[in-house]
Amino acid sequence: MSETLTPVLDAAEPKATRGRWIDEWDPDDETFWRNGGAAIAKRNLIWSMFAEHIGFCVWVIWTIVVLNLGKVGVALSVSELFLLTLLPNAIGALLRIPYTFAVPRFGGRAWTAISASLLLVPTLLLAVVVPSAWLRGLPHDAQLLVLALCAATAGVGGGNFSSSMANISFFFPERKKGVALGLNAAGGNLGVAVAQLLVPLAVIHHLALAGWMWVPLIALAALMALTRMDSLRQAKSDTSSYVKALSSSQTWVMSFLYIGTFGSFIGFSFALPLVIRNTFPAFLASHPFIATYLAGLGFVGALIGSLARPLGGLLSDRLGGARVTIAVFAGMAVATLSAIRGVQDRSFALFFASYLVVFLLSGLGNGSTYKMIPSIFAILGAREAVRTDLDMKTVTVEYKRRAAAVIGIAGAVGAFGGVLIQVVLRQASLDLSPDWCIPALRVFLASYVVFGATTWLVYLRPGSAYAKAL
């Protein structure tokens, strides 16, 4: 047995075979759920959240490292530093799709342990290679190449999100999936805040601690996955749903909108410390504690954005996902205008406050866009049932699978939004003037206007088939 269960007459009990595989799993059966299913699902959720949380911590670790390379004798340009934060973001986004399909192939238990163990690669490289005298002895271009390879390996932490979400979605009944996936996502996103809070304290003593501090936690995550998690035989790869989802225009509209919400959250989580350091040098010179603990400022924004994600879902339940989403983009545009004014006036307080608002709204938007996806595909399913005269229940199940596929696709595409933010900032950093980031901020402002207009045109304009439902 994978859990100590109280027998209930005429109710199937979840049983685990060798390797903690569970052959029969029916969480939508309330008797099954009460008879041990709920306890098993919650236990798997807890350890999945823990492993995903550590993954996010490792994913963003280079946002702190780049600010401290000078302490180990490595001097890079601002553009080169942006490259080192861009690479893990990009690799993490690329890995999200294959990680989703790894759960059916290896099982949730084994893949959580494997993906957690892979986090040892970037952390040990960071601990051993980056502070080494060997690296300092290399020519500049060779130094940059070695650092780029080390930074790129941190991308494995970004892939964990997709496999964790895919795995947990199989454990919970439809009526509880929203809450379970919301908790799982928020637990992972909080890893950004935790890393930006704790790692700066560690590197004050030695840069190698930025890697070593995670090794025991990674080992614990892998061990608990092996000993406390389960794999479900029913967690089959639904390739056909992904193929059908890819052919739907709604998949790409929602992926585009998620670039604006999650892309902003992860992109600015990676880039904001570097932007502040190179935009407000006079302020940092007069505030040495903030300059020393600069990456810790990112903690505040990442924390706000992570905690706002479930609130975005709750507001969408009351007001409608599309309405919340368009309000989010309007607010992000206004906050970006405010950030531009902060740069022009050399007001660190105004700039930082503006970006706290951006983080808050991006978190709300992450919740509202994910809330929109099932609603959109429920509408499409109802249309299909009427058009083809097929059984409504069969069509509903099919479109729920497509909605689940879209969530995975949008998660991967949205992560590339963070890459785009850093590409724009890296290009802007070639201008060495005090106002170097203003052109980039104007690009982001225009993007939020486009995201908001798209939301209105597709989902809220009079005559839209989705206007009343969203």
C-alpha cells in the first residue's frame, strides 16, 4: 500500500505496486477520494511543490551571481552580464515541453527525483568552477564561454515547472485541480523570491556558497521524491491533444497573452537587479547596504508576484478572466510610464515602486490567463458538440484535454517572454548614457498596450463569442 488506508465496503482503494506505481486511480469518485486518494494526492503535491520550489531557486541563481563576479576577479560588460542571466531563462523555457512528456515516460515519482538530481549540475559548477583561480587565469573570451556554459545549466530548474504541473494534474479531481495547480505554481514561483532573499546573504561570505547552500536541499528533494511520491499508470502521454491544441488559434492567443504576464514576472525577476545597478549608480553609492544587498530587492517583487497569482484566479472567478487580464495590462502600461518618469527624474523610489506594481499585476495576470484557458475551451467544446451532434460528455472530456495541453504550451511560450525582455534590455545596455533603459521601457509599454488590445479584440469586444462567458 502506498498509504495506510481504512477499508470501505465496495470502494476501491489506491494500491501501489513495486516502484510505487499505482495501477487504478479515480479521484473523481468521491468514495475513492475519501478512501485514501486525497491523502496520497496531497502528499504528492507537497513533495512536488518542494522539488519545484528548489528548481525555481536554482533557475534564478545567476541573477545574484552576475552582481558578484567582481569579487572573484571576473570583469564583464553589462551586455555580457545580461547574457549570463538570459541563458538560463532561455534554456528553462526550451526544456518545459520535453519535461511535460517525461512524466508519462518515467512516472511522476522517478522523474521528480531525476529532475531534482539534475539541479546538482548547475549548483556544483557554480560552487567549484566560478570562484576558482583557474577561471581567473583564462583569457576574457574563454572566461565568458565557461561562465555562459555554467549559467546555461541552471536552465534545468526552469523545466521543473512543466513536469511538476503535468504530474500533479493527474492526481486531483476536476473540482480540485484549480486549487492544487494554483498552489503548485505559487510554490514554485516563490522559489524566485527565496533565492533572491537568501543567496545575497550567502555570497557576502563567499560566492561558492551560492551553489553549496542548495546541495543538501536538492538531495532531500530527490530522496523524498523516491520515498514519498507515487507514479500513476493513467498518466499517459496525450500527444493527440497537444497536436489538436497546436492547430487552434486560441492556443496561440493565450500563449501570446501569457508572454505579457508570466514573461514579465520571470523576465524582470532575472533582469531587475542589473537594471537598478546600471541605472541608479549615484543612489547606490550613497546607500552601500542596498548596493551590497541589491539582488535582495528582487525578492520583494518576486514575492508579491508569486502571492498575487492565486488572487488573480479568485478575482477571475468573480469578475471574469478576460476583464481581469485587460485591467492587468492597462495597469502594467501605467506602471511602466511611471518607471520611465522615475529614470528621467533619477528617482529610485518611484522606479522601484513602479516595478513592484508591475510584479503585482503580472502575478494577477498569471492567475487570470490560466483561468481563461479552461473557460475558452469549454466554449469551443460546446460549439463542437452542437455542430457535430456528438455526445456532450465525450466532447467535454476531449476539450478538457486540449485545455490541459494549452496550459503546458502557454507555460513554455510565456517563459520565452522573459527571454525577450532580457534581449531588449541587453541591446539597450550598449548605450552607456544614464537614460540607457528608457528605450527598452518604451518597448515594454507598447507591448502592454498590444496585449491589452488583443484581449479586448478577441474576448471582450461587442459581438465576441467569449464576451459574456469571460
